[in-house]
Amino acid sequence: MSVDRHMLHALELAKRGLGNVWPNPAVGCVIVKDGLVIGRGWTQPGGRPHAEAMALAQAGENARDAEVYVTLEPCCQPGRGAACTGAIIAANIRKVFIAMGDPHPRVNGQGIAVLRAAGIKIEVGVCEAEAAELNKGFLLTVTDRRPMVTLKMAVSADWKMTAGDAAQPWITGAEARRHGHLLRATHDAILVGVGTVIADNPMLDCRIAGLEKFPPVRVVLDRNNRMPMNSKLMQTADRIPLWILKENMVPEVLKTLTEQGITRLLVEGGRQVAQSILDADMIDEIIIYQSPNVVGDAGLSAPELPKNISLKSEIKLGNDTARHYVVG
């Protein structure tokens, strides 16, 4: 169906905002008239302008009597910009297809009501499951008061997460590590423990051309003030955001991050942190990069995966394999 096709187009556009629009949701919008796309938009970095505003500006006067396909219910109250419902009404749009309603109290059905009151035809639920999956993080901050949590681990064939060789610290190859940087770009923040900082001195940035402009916030758990002042994280804190948290319990950490606007959290560092998140049963997705190489007894064993996981995808990255699991 053309309706699904246009909404899937909007969803692909929305993905461009993942990792750089928090605390806003990543939204996509396509405007169609006489079967032709005349406007496209997605939430811009920092959350403004919204997808609808971008698409309407592109369509211009041609938007009259057109159809709008948007992945989330349009906002109805002005914030840092005008309300999207007002812009849609002013453009004389004929019909709006909405993938799913926005559960945030500022919207929650009001955007749909405003558009209907203006005489615009509305259809809700087109590609709803895909839209909910895309904005899982934003939705969880509203319903569960926590971000979406993704656990990332690199492991050997014998399930070790350290190589046991200081001269060759990497378990996986260059392709897998590059994919890991792409994964960072789709999350708002990266979480590690201070032990990982002391042992590995990581940068936790996104080293992919074109994506380095919107680095995720680097979060370090350090309740005992062990953070090395000469670490790469501290030395680059003036240009890449660095948050040091003193909270000890996982629910407290996630609550703090939610209050700061984080919607998508990538947990990267250390066996202890990974085990704590697993024990708290607050993981939504798991990404495993597995090498075909055996480390042996010199390596540190990785935590066991929970039983209630299902494989979402599997790809080869050089000699390594990346498996994407959904928890629950």
C-alpha cells in the first residue's frame, strides 16, 4: 500500500535523529500530493525544528490539500518553536496519517483533537509497531521513567571480554569496532564504570566522519572519586560532554539520566557494570560482537546473557559476528 510506503519513508527519515535530538523523540515526516513527495523532514539536532516544520517549509504553498505522513502525533503546544498542529492547519493540509499517538502529557491525544477540530482528516496507527520500536527510548522515559538501555559487549569465541594480552587489547577486528562507533552515534549517552577508565583510558567518542559533530554524553560511574584527572575523558571534557555520577544503584542511575533528558543509553564498560545492569533486569537490547578467536584462561569471562532474549539480527563484520538481541 502507498500509505505504508510513505510512512516507512518517514520512519527512515526519523532514524537520522537517533542520538542527537534528546530529550525529544526522533520523528520523520513526508508530505505527499498527487502521489508525489513534495516535502520531507526529520527532527533536527537538539530537537528543533521539528520534522513537520521542516517538511512543510520544503513543500511551501504546494502543501495545500496534500497529505502528511508523520511518525508521531504532532505537538499542539508551542515550545521553542510554534506548535506543529498550527503549522499543519495553516498549510491547509487535507489529511494527516499518524503512526502512533504521543503519550507525553503535553500532547497525549490533544494534537489529534486539534487537527480534527480544524476539519483535517486523521488516520492513526499506520506502521504503529515500527514507530514504537524506533522511539522505544522516548516512550520508556514517559511510561517507566527510565531510558532505553542497550548493553554492548565484545567477546571471544570462549566468551571472554578481555584479551589477556596487553600488546593486543582488542578482541574484535576493525570492522566490528567501526560498527560499534556507529552504534554509539544512535544513543544519547555511553555508560562505563571508573574501573574501565582506569584500566583502558578510553575516549568513548564517535570516530565516524560526519557523525563526530554530535557525540553522545560520556557517563562514568565513580562514587569514590577515583576518576584520573589525566584521563582522555577529563582532558576532552571541554568539547565532549562528560558526566560523573555518584549514584550506586542502577535504578538511581537511570532515574538521574532520565531527569537530564537521556532517552537512549549504551552500556559499554566493564564486567561489573554489565553484571549490575543485567542483575537489575533493566536492559532492553543487547549487542554482542563475537570474535572467532579463543582467549583462554588469561581472559576475564563475560557475564551470562539472560534467558528471556530473542535474536533480532545477525551480521558478519570481517571475521567477527554481531548479534542483536531483544530482551523480554
